[in-house]
Amino acid sequence: MRNLDLEQEINAALLKISEGDLLLYYQPIFCSNKKIVTNVEALMRLKDKTGQIHPPTFLNVLSLIHI
């Protein structure tokens, strides 16, 4: 990935975060034997301009620069 592309991806991600478009969902993890919730995992999602929810692919970009 070129530096300019990386910088544009980072800026776009930071803008979305600052606009409150980053959503957090909790997903239960069930034990099928005991039929109980044993844990939860946090899922980050990004809301686009049309209101659709997408996985935050920008996290891969941020991890490349250790943010």
C-alpha cells in the first residue's frame, strides 16, 4: 500500500470515528451443552452515509502503523 493511500485510509477512518459512525455491538457466546451464555465478544462496526453497517476494515490499516 502506498503512503498516500495509507494516509487517506487513516484520515477517512479517523473522520468516521469523530462523526460517531463507529458502533459497538456485543455478541453472546453460548455453551451448547449447558445452553447458557458463557462469554461475550465486542464487535466494532462502521455506519456509512446510507445507514448500512459494515465491518471496520480500516482497523487493518491502523494496525499497520501501530495505532
